[in-house]
Amino acid sequence: TYFSKSTLEEGTYGASAIRDKIRLYKNNKEADDNVIIQISNRKNLRENRVQNGTTTSEQYGIEYTVSITGFDTSANQIKMEMQAGTLQDTSGNVNEKKVFLIYNTLKSTKGEENNTSTFLEIPEMQRIQIEKITFVEGKRNVKGRTYDVSAQGDNSIVAGVIDENGNGRYEIYIGSEYEIYANQDARYLFANMVNLTEIENLNKMHVVSSKNIASMFENDEKITNIELGENFKTENVENIQAMFKNCINLTKIELGKNFDTSKVKNTSEMFMNCKKLEKVDLKYKFNTEKVEQMNSMFEGCEQATEISLGEKFNTSNVTTMKNMFKDCKNITNLSIGELFDTKKVTDMSGMFKNCEKITKIDLGEKFDTGKVTDMQEM
């Protein structure tokens, strides 16, 4: 038995126009015609079949690209249902209804602000008790006692809690049958876990819809390495304040090629007190043209010998640079770059304070102090 036909046709449709074949839901409410479905790139899938010594090429399936636009940013979950009878094989059998979660977020952690807070609202456990977080493929690989951590509240994303080595601290396993997305407001997502040593498979979590990732790893004192991975796409993020603040044992950060800051307005305290970080490399897509606040951005990076700002580090809208490089005690040469424009800056106090080993600072041609009112201890 092989594929026979499909009732899906390429084209662009309002959601209601194609609901006999595809239905879309936002937070379990069916979408209206403000949501647009585009079906394109039809491809017949074929394979060779040998029967009675004869080889023939048979079509066993069909592939489409389905693009969906028009959902607003308040969505916790976007579900697509392919209706029964859309596809048929050569024996007359038709497909059953198939459900796809094409977008599904974790709960918001915006109120989980200290080390005694819960994590993703998991009861009877505090952040201070967590020593490892692992993202896994599928719910079947989640270990321990499980809890619903999906924003939709339907167990589509679960977290398992287990003390694997009997030391009174917990390993957390997070899994789903579908892709996992951080909440639009992902403040404090992994913050204040002072005993956390590792986040494994962080690349399994997407952040493309997140707008606020401030303090995401703040106060994770024991973690030594953070690799964000290719799914850490930050093109919609507006706030990264204190993202790695007080990660005092962090020696390596890999932001990844998709760490895009083109919409970010606040980078204050981003790397503050990353005391053991020897190199800060922002050369990928660190475009700061919309940033307004950079105070204490690198303050306390005591072991850093190199800070590479990159060619897109644009400060033309920044108003405060207070303590920006304060206590960068091992920096010897700081090249700010051609886009270090300070025409709007009013506060430069403590900007280079205690940069004990610096021998050269190249401020560039756009270092304008015309609006600065405070240069104390610069």
C-alpha cells in the first residue's frame, strides 16, 4: 500500500478557510482569519520497490512547508490539527487526526527572584536545592517525581525531580514530545541556584519568542561553563540586564552565533562580577544600537584580559555608562571601537575605576562628553 492523494493544495489561507483540513489553536482557542496559513514547497516522497524481480519507483508520502503568521505574543501554546481524511493511500485508507504542538512555552519565572523561590512553580523545593538541570528528548526520559511546567497547564512539558546521589540536592529533568520554548518573560529562569553546577542540553530550549531574559543566570555561583547553543535565538529580546551577574566561578561563556541583541535596550550589569571570566567575546551579533543603559556591564570582571566588543557595539543611544569597566583589574589594552558614540551619555562616573593594569585606552573619534554631568572617579 502506498500514498494515493492529498486534499491539501498549495496557497495562502485565512485560518477558517482551511479548517476542514487544518485547524489552529492558540491557548486551546481556535484561531480566526487574523491568522494566516501558507502551504508551499510540495514535494513527493518516493522510494524504490522491488516486486517479482522488478524495481519500480513508488510514492510513499508527501511533504509540505506550512508557515503560520498572525499570532500575537501572548500565546503560551500554538496547536495544529491535521484533520482525518486529508491524506489517502492506494487501498483507500485515510489518515487519522494528527495533533502537532508547534509552539509551547515553559511557565514564567518572573516572580521567582531569590534562592528560596520555587523553580517553575514546582512545590516543596527551593532553587538553592538544585544542583543540575538536564533537558531531555521526550517525557519518557524524565526521571523522578514529575510536575507540569508548561504555561498551558496541560502536562505537555514536564519536569522530574530526583536526588540521584542522596546528598539532599536535586537533579531536574525537563522534557516534552515537542520543542520547548522559554516563556516570553523568562526573567530569573535559572537564577539564584547557588548550588547549580551544570545545565545540560540547554540547546533543546528555544528563546526566539522571549522578550525579557534579564537575570537568567544571575547568582549561579558554582557554574563554570555556559554554552547557549544555536537555538538561543534572541532576535526579539529587549532586556538582558544582569544576565550573568555574580556567576563568580564562570570561566567560559559561548553566546553562539544567534545571540542577536539588535532589539535590546538594557545591558546593565550583564557580566557584573564574573570574576574568573578571562575573555568576553561579543563579536557575533552584538548590535547595541538600541541600548540605553550600560552601567556596570563589565564591572568586576577581575580576571578578564580581553574584552572584544566587535564592530556592531554601537552606543549612540546610551545615557549611562556608570562603572561600565570598573574593577577590570587585568585589562591592559581596551579598544572601544568606531561606534562608541557617547553624545547622549550623562553619567560616566567610575567608568574605568580600578583598571589597574591598563596602559592604553582608545576611545575613538565619537567619544563626546558634551552632556556628561558626572565623571567622578572615572
